[in-house]
Amino acid sequence: MQIIEIQTATGKHSKIFTGEDFTDFQNHLPAQNVVIIIDENIFDLYRDFFKKFQCIKIQATENNKTLKTVENIILKLIELQADRSTFIVGVGGGITCDIAGFTASVYMRGLPFGFISTSLLSQTDASIGGKNGVNCCSLKNMIGTFNQPEFVICDINMLDTLPEKEFICGMSEIIKIALIKDAVMFDFIEIKTAMILKRDKKILQELITKSIRHKVEIVGCDEFDKGERRILNFGHTLAHAIEPNDGSPHGFAVSIGIMFAAKISQHFGFISTVDVMRIKNLLSAFGLPVRTDIDDEILFKTLISDKKRNDGGINFILLNKIGEATEKNIEIDVFKTLISTFK
């Protein structure tokens, strides 16, 4: 087992446990009064373990990631007489962790919480770093908080039951972190693609741990997304416009967004054609999509409501090279042209 700690400038502290069995989560609880918010599919898979706890089951879908769902959970918390001594544990993938973390952050002005992260995407990205939120008016994560979980448990054995499509989605986030922070990691993924697809646990554990360490380093310096943390948005600007318009799973949309950002990086003279082809070939090797057929106007209309928009343009993350990212403000009209040319 490895313990990776986030220590932010505000003094908030979070521990991520990799290589630990999820059933040991009780060892990390600071309180005995526990309510679990759990993906109903995960509950069905691990019913014999979780049936002994007070559980609130949810449907972990993007359409269900709303304030209405949060309200329903809060009503159940009230029924369970949850108070400020209650500890919330979110069990599931990224959507479940987002909903559970947000609910815990607002119920009675805030309860402590932790996560048992059950998907590859969640273990490498979504459950790490303290962003919690829900969608509004089909816009991604428009309502949310920055609030660190007390702990996150990443049990690699839970990935055994992960559907293939969700596994592949998680690889898009791992590739993203390699592209923005670690060229050697990107090379490693290229070389080990076949073994990763076979879910070799030693390799997966290495990739998960590296991804977490990179994200923890970034979050520790910039908890509130004011500077360096914004590089984690690489591939996500277009992705957040794709998801509500064609129902693509997050990882697939991020893959298309990565490819778009790579092409824009080349357009502005940062990376080469060879680099763009390496990125495309790696995404394709994992069965991830690299383009979208959504109408340009529809994409643009969604994009201009994005959180990363400012008065004059959109703050967009580009690659200086594989393993290093940079931020560039792109004027709205220019961005619209780029969508039509490179999406």
C-alpha cells in the first residue's frame, strides 16, 4: 500500500491510499456515524459487504448529476437523522464521488467525507483534488465546491468488475496527465499498450500511482484553479461541449478534446505533426475516438457558456511539447474558426 498526501496552502489535508483493500475503509473513519452514498451498480456487485451500512443508492449517470439528486439525498439524510457528527462516504466512479462530495459539502454547511473510488477514471482523476459538483442546464459542473475529502481509497481489484468501455474511458485521463506532465510516462504507455489493455495489475498500479502523484503535486500548489491547476483542463474544454450534445461518456469526450487541443497546439507552432500523430495513434490504440460529428454551431453555443470563458476569449490549454502544457487565451471568434477547422 502507498499513501499519497495532499497538503494545500489553506491547510486542508487529504490522504489517497493506493493498493489497499476497500473493505479497510473503516480504519480511516474519524467518526462512527457513517452514511454511504453509493452507485447502485456497485452496491449490487458488493452487496454482501455494504448491506451492513446505512446506504443511499443513486443512479450514477450524467443526467442524474443534478441538484434534484442532491435534494433527494439530503431528504434521505434527514430521514436517517444525519447530523454534524455524520461522516459521508461516496462509493463509485467520478459521478458518484462528485455528487457525494458536493452533498457532503453543503448539508448542514458541511460534513466530512471520503471516497472509495471504483473506476479507473475516478482513481486517476475525478476523486482526487477536491472538486465536487453537479451539472446545470446541460452544462458540466456549473454548481460546485472546492473541498478536500479526508481520504480516497483506490483498490485496484475493484477494476476487475469495471466494464471495458469505462476502463477505456479511464485511459483517456491517464494519457492526458502524461501529455501535460510526463513524457516518459507517455512513452511507457505507448510501449505497454497491449499489456494495459489486458489490465496487467502491476502496470496499472504504476500508472494510477503516477497519475495521482502528478495531480497531487499540481493541486498542492493551486487548490482553487487559479494558476497551474488549469493545465488539468487539457482536452476538457471541447469535451464539456461534446458530452451534453451527444451523450458521449466523459473519457470518450476527453479523448476527442485531447485530439482537438493537439491539433490547435500544432496550429500555433508548439508541437510537430509527428507529435500529433503519436497522440492520435495512442488514443486510437485504446479504442478511443478522436473526432466528433456534432454541428459546429451547436458546439460553439455550448462552449461560450464554459467556466473557462472570460470577457475576451477562452483560456485554452495547449502542449508546448509532449509532457509540458501551457495556457493561451484564444479570442472567441478565432476559437469558433478553430472548431470548424480542427474538431
